[in-house]
Amino acid sequence: MKKWFSLFALMLLICGCSEKAGFLGKNYQLQNAQNGVKVTLAFAAEEPRYYGAVVNRYFGTYELNGSKIKFSPAGVTMMMGPEKSMEAEQNFLGILPHITSYKMVENNLVLITDNGQELGFKEIPADTQD
């Protein structure tokens, strides 16, 4: 009996450890971004860090609890760009703190805000992250 319990406990441990969020270590591009601007978002594979680029590069940390996600305020480089791109960047970075959950739809990531707005991100190859 003790052997079976130990085996069962080991299986639970292995299954629990292998269950990771589907977006970890992947790169995404925001679909239908404001003003047609390219907005990227990526997640580190081993630590709760996010990063990406619009006009500027941005980065931060996040907390994950099941399908709930909370982004820290983003650190941002300070380059200037076209007015419409800068506007899209500011609006996107302003939405990040309001994201409360996520879902995966096939290989795509959907971030959901506290008022139900959904931001769809398409997975992109890592070498197109610029």
C-alpha cells in the first residue's frame, strides 16, 4: 500500500510540474493593433518576465494563478517615433495593468481585461521579434 501511495504521489508531482502556461517561451504579435502598428509581446521560458516592442522596447514581470494573470507596470526605453505609433504604444502599455486573465486559442494568446476587452495575439517565430 505504501508503495502505491508513493508512486501516486510521484505521478502527481510530475504532472503538476509539467503543467505550464502555454505561452511561456513564445513570441506574439497583437492582431488588429491600433493604427496598424506592430506590437510584439514575448514571455521568458523559465521566469515570470514579459517583454516586447512597439516603438520602444518594454519589459516587466507578471504573476500567474491558473488562467489569471497580472502584469507589473512596464519599464520602457525612451525613443521617439511617428505620432500614430507613439499613440498606439501608450494605449497598449496603458491596457497592460488592466489585464486580468488569458486563454489560449490553438497557438494564439488572448489577453482579457477587467472590462472584458479581448486582445488577440498571434504566435510568431522568435527571430521576428523586432
